[in-house]
Amino acid sequence: MRKIKFLNKLLGGVNVLALMLVMQTANSACIWLAYQPEFPEEACKFKKMVK
């Protein structure tokens, strides 16, 4: 039981880190000058709206 609870908390933490990385990537420019990879449509909803 304890292992399952620990794994659930660990996977929840990893999920939060992955979501934060997607948000950071969505709001930053590409580091490559000559190549801009295609950005996934699912990640576009994490872009900040600037008004």
C-alpha cells in the first residue's frame, strides 16, 4: 500500500514538472537560428496571451 501511494505522489510530481516544461517551451523562442521545429497543436493552449 505504501509503495502505491509513494508511486502515485512521485508520478504526480513528474507530471507537474513535465507540464511546467511544456509551458516554458510554449512561451520561449527556438534556440536554433536556421531551423524551427513544428510546434504541437496541443501545446499551443499553454501559450501566454499578451494583451
